[in-house]
Amino acid sequence: MSDMATVINRRVLRDACGRQISCPECDRVLDAPNAVLITSRNGAGIACGPCFDANWGELIASLPPNTLEIDDGRELFACAVCPR
């Protein structure tokens, strides 16, 4: 992913977290570095990373490729020099 695409995807994810405020699955406050935004032609959804991993993985794996765009904050905000 290019640097510009990464910057844009980070901003979109931050905006989505600001609009949703809390994870619809567990009610934790969403923070962009730990949230996952799922976008399709029909809409979008957001969840915290643990809820995405626990609840959405099987559904996404069953869909045809290139059906969804997934912006995972855990990947977008990760860096080689930052402690996790």
C-alpha cells in the first residue's frame, strides 16, 4: 500500500471510530489503532479487533474475493519501531 493510501485509510478509520464511538459487539470504546472497518458496496461496519477476530472472520472467509475492503487499524498503525 502506498504512503498516501495508508494516510487516507488511517483518517477514514479514525473518522469511523469517532462516529461510532463504541464497538457494537462489546461496547468498548473504539480507538483507531485497534479497530477494524469493513466496507462493501452496500454499506460499512466497524468493530474492535477482538470482536472482529471472534465474530466476523468466518463470514468474511465465506465471501467471494474482492467483495469487501477491510481496513485493520492493527496493521495500518503498526510500525517496526513502535512497541505493541
